[in-house]
Amino acid sequence: MFFYILRRTFAALVLLLVVSAVTFGIFFLLPRLAGETTDQLAAQYIGKNPSPEALAAVKKNLGFDQPLYEQFWHFVKQIFVGATYKYGPDASTCHVPCFGYSFKNHIEVWPEIESRIPVTFSLALGAAVLWLLSGVTTGVISALRPKSFFDRFSMGIALAGVSLPIFFTGAILHYLFSYKWVVFDNLHYVNFTDDPVGWFTNLILPWVSLAFLYSALYARLTRAGMLETMSEDYIRTARAKGLIERKVVIRHGLRAALTPILTIFGMDLGLLLGGAVITEQVFSMQGIGFFAVSAIKDNDLPKILGVTMIAAFFIVLCNLLVDLLYAAVDPRVRLS
């Protein structure tokens, strides 16, 4: 088990390095291949009508006049040791971890993202618990009672959930419960440590609208996996040995059907931790996704780059956790 964890952790670190190289190539290499000069590339980090002094400072600070491998080394190193950017006699420090520095607003990117992480985490983790409980439970019951009224009704709701986009369901819920009936008035994020009740009530609608789509997907996936698993020979053997039905379903049936669910759960949760863009926009939650959209509108490349790196980190981390959970769900994975 120890060597399995060690291998997976090393693979995750290598993957992070590869993701960093790809991200660096998208932001620094591809524009040059498209024909942009260093002055044009530096101008994108400053804004319209930059002065020659500002262009020279950005080119020097970001190393645009250096070979690409040196730029990439500086790009990776600054995350762990920070960076100092000079403008004539003045200097600005990007503290560890340095995920970029906005030359337009002269602020560090990481503190801006860090202040929004609790919003995105609260939204993603709460919705994940909701869609896992509702989706997996619905899928198991539907698989145990195929072609029943519950099965047809729940799969019909799941089909609607898969078909309707989040911006539609979120807007409908927001209109009904915040404006028409005023059950949840003036939705905004509240810190959990300041007001746990306010934190919970303000996130109910975003959780439900986000979980509605994912719970539908998980219900259909769980149902398909359980229908296949419950027809296996070892399930009939377990029943023939006199094992109670609850243990047959949970210990043998559901456990075997969890592997594909864990796979997509790692991807879905990682993507949401990198920013639930649509949900945050619909409910005006100032999370990482909202921050990313604002950065794109302002064409602030360091902020976009920082969000990209953070989102990639969360995806790799969640997939690492999924790999470790595989070993708990299926012991055969440890030997692979």
C-alpha cells in the first residue's frame, strides 16, 4: 500500500510539471509562434497604449528577452521562492506562492484567488455531498426495482436534469425563491465562521441548482452499474450463502459499482474547485470562477494564468485522491 501511494504521488507531481509546461506554452510560446513580437506580448500584460518604459520593465521582469527554457525555469521557480518586479527605482514583491502579478492593477494574483477559495470550496463541496447522496441513492433504488414507478419517475427526472443547463435551472430557482416567494432574500456569501446559519441558507439554492445536473448523471450511472453488477455470479453466490440483502447490495453490489463513479467524481469535483463559473455568475458568488470571468473581461493575463494553474492543481489533486480511494474500494488496484 505504501509503494502504491508513493507511485501515485510521484505520478501526480510529474503530471503537475507537465501541466505547468503546457500552460506556459499556451501563454508564452504559442503567441510567438503566431508571429507576436516581445513588445506585443508584453503589451498584453499592461493594457492599452503602454509607455516604452513600461514595456521595457515588463519584458525584463518576465524575461521575454531570455531563451524559453530560462523563462520556464523562472515561471516555475517563482511559485516556490517568489519574485521581485522592478519599475525603475520602485520594486514590487510577489510573495510565495507566486502565481503571477497583475501589472495592470499592480497586485499579486494569489491573495486575490485565496480570498475567493472559501466561496468556491463551500459551493463545490456542499453540492458534491448533495449530488452524491441523492444520485447514488436514487440509482441504487432504481436498479433494485427496475421498471417500477419509482424507476421510471426518477429516471425521467434524471433525464430532465441532464438536459437542462445550470444557468437555466439556477435562474429559475433564483427567480422563484428569491424574488417571487422571497424565501431566500438577498443571496450572498457569508463566512462560515461568522454566521454558520447564514452560510448554509445562502448556499442552499446554489447547491440545489448545481447538484441537480450532477445528481442526474450519477443516478443514471449508478443505476447502470448496479444493474450489471447485481446480475453477476458472485452476487447469486452471496445470496445462496444466506447473506442478508442489505449486505449483498452494499458490500458486494454497490462497492463494485463505485469505481466508475469515483472516476467521474474526481474530475467533476476538481473542475468545480477550479471555479463553478456558471453557478457563481448566476448567484453572484465571488468565487474563483467569478474571478476568472472578470480577468477574461479585463484581458488580465497574469490573473487568467494564475486561475489556470490553480484549477489544474485541484484537478490533479482530486484525481490523486481518487486513485487512493480506488485501493480502498478495490484491493486489486494496489497490485497494479
